[in-house]
Amino acid sequence: MIFPLEELIEYDSNMYEITSAASRRSYQLSMLKDPDIELNDGKVVSLAARQVFTQQIEFRIEE
């Protein structure tokens, strides 16, 4: 899977929050050198976005 476009189109909540969460998760995955990155053809951002949209990970925006 490249980028979860269907989930992005159907997402009806705060786009800033989900973008921030995917960005932060991308950074985490790259720093950890997660093996799932290679399974996703080296595409860190799409992997992070999929994890956020499919709720494999939870996120919260701290104020």
C-alpha cells in the first residue's frame, strides 16, 4: 500500500491533527529503523499514515 487515499478522503475530523500525528509517527519510525519500512518499499510517510488511519497507533495532541 502506498498512501491510504481512501481513508484520507473519508476522514472527517481535524485534518491538522491527523497530519501532525502521521508526521510525528514518520519521524519515530525512521529513528527506530522499523523493519516494517522495508516491507512498505521504504515509504515511511505512507506507513505512518496507514498506522494512524487504521488506528494501529493512538495519538493525542497535547495543549
